[in-house]
Amino acid sequence: MMHSPAFVRADAVQLDDFSRICTQQAHPEDYPHCNEVRNNVPIYHAQTLRDADRHVVMDELHRLFRHGPGVMVVRQGYTDLDVVDRHSQVFEAIFAEEAVEGLAADHFAKAGSNGRIWNSLQKAALHSPSSFVEYYANPLLGLIAEAWLGPYFQVTAQVNVVHPGGPAQQPHRDYHLGFQTVAEVERSPLPQQELSQYLTLQGAVAHSDMPLETGPTLLLPFSQQYALGYLAWRRPEFIDYFQEHAVQLPLGKGDLLFFNPALFHAAGSNRTPDRQRMANLLQISSAFGKPMEALDRERMMLALYPCLLQRLADQLLDPQGLAAVIACCADGYSFPTNLDTDPPLHGLAPQTGQQLMSQALNERWPYATFAERVARMHAKRQA
């Protein structure tokens, strides 16, 4: 009986195989909830996703990311653009603070061509809890993330601003194995390489209008299906193929873009003389994988709790919005923990940060009680 090899060398990649995969076509009838398919990218209207049966639409989106073109756009993901603008102001304030501190660095671009805020999720939560709550109360972010990653996903985010004249990126795949050298990727058996794409989801919220001349992300639909792609994306013939066949879609402020991390993609060139392109990049991880950034989620929980309590008292937050904010700030998975000091009370898993925060808000605990319980949870989970 013949078996495919588990360990593959980079010279095994074949452009012809890649090309056959990337010449597939996406059809609107395969994605019943989308409004249209443009350049092989299904385009959804936010209200359609909000109104749809949750499990039916999640099944459609999972199929799109796995067996379909691997990328989707949501028009008017934020209908209230004031929410986006207020959060942009938070980012501008963080940029100003980090410029003074000398922290504004980005290894993805030449100095001066763009600006980046690493860990914008935590920094925004601590800088402006009220803006964070109204911005991340958007349940579409969780719907799309859960469709690919399942429950208890871990959100991280980074802001990227491309200045006028900023050049395009080299096409690439993303975290986990997309950030490793070819030699490191060769050490991973092929099933692990294929597994990498199931551990994260890439997303972006457009914080400015992005006509094509500003350089929205270049995308190669279906390229995530090429099993050897983590070994291939640096090779000149694959770069040339990408540059010839990649597509771009203009985005409006408040639109959402999500794609499988194994999709070949690259930020485009900002060819305008006077327009910046700003996006909040969402790098969302499965509960079973290691996220790219380290976050102090307990500090975020404490910073956001008073704002959430007040919004609930003022009836400004519905259950879906509350659940969305909690999912973005608190850890939803029970492990790893110290099972001597943090044993399961019900079932086989200890209480999570998300469960604790939900309980506190539902029961309207005062801040002091919540802070004490967060400290107790932290102590129990230490080795």
C-alpha cells in the first residue's frame, strides 16, 4: 500500500498544481447568503448575516474558508460609522503616545512607509473602555470567527496605517507556519502544515475608505487549498503568479474583510499622494492554538467592567453585544491551569474568565467583588 510522505522538501512544490487550484471559480449559488461574487470573492451584506439562522450561515462560511475561495467581504459591517471614527481617534491617541515613547516600529514595512500599533486590542481597552465596548459589541466579528475557529476563540488586533506612497508587501501566508523559515516548515509533517490554517483567522475592519488606488489587500482566491503553500510562497515563480493573478476589492469605511490565513495575500501599494489607508487587523486564534500576541486579559476585564455595568444599567447593550465584548476581552478556555488549586466544579473543566465575567455582569456584582474574584481566579490558575 502506497502512502504519501509526511515530510516534504521545498523542491516538491509544483506551480502547475498551484495554478490548477487557483483557476477555480466561485459561484453565487454556492453561497446563498452572499449578495454577489466579485473577482471570485463572495460579498455579503451585514444585515443579511445578522438576520440569517446562525448555524446555517456559519456552515456556509466555514465551507467558504475551507473548500471555497477562502476570502469574504462584508459590506457595512459597521452601520454607525461614528463608532469606527471614535475608535480611530483612540488609535490616533495611541500612535501619538508611542511616537513619544519610541515604540512605533513595524518589521513588515520600511521605516516611514506605514504605522503600526501592536496589541491594539489591549491598548484600546485600557485607553478608552467606552469606545472599546461600543466597537467590539459587533456580533458579526464573533459569528465569522466562530464559523472557522469554533467557540472560545482568542482575539488579538494590530492597527496598520499605510501612508501615501507606501509600497506593496511581498505575497505571503500568515501565522503560524507562515511566519517560519522554509527550513522550519520542512520540519513539520504535512498534516501539521495543513492544520496551521485551522488555528487562526485573519480579519480587518476598514477605518477609512479604500479605493483601489490606496492599495487594499491583494488576494489570490483558492490559494489556501494548496497543501504545500507554506513551502512555496517565497519562490519566485509563485510570486510572479501571484502578481499576475491576484485580485483587489475596494472597501468602504466600516466594511469587513476576512480570510483563511493560508490564502496568498499582500497589502497593496498606496499610490495616492495624500490619502492614508487605515485598518484594524484582527488576528483571531482558536482556543487550541497559541495566539500571536501576549495580552493581559485580566487587566482588560477590570478596565472594561465598570463601563459594561453602566451600559447594562442604561439598557444600551443587548445580550449579543455583551457576549461579543466578553468574547473579545476575556479568556474563554479553561486550560492550561493548575488542577490542584483550580479543580472543575461542574463537568470536567474549571470556570473560564468569560464565564466569570458573564456571571458577574448578569448578577450585577459591584466592581470590588468582581476584582476580588478575578484576583482569586488568577491565583488559582498559577503553577
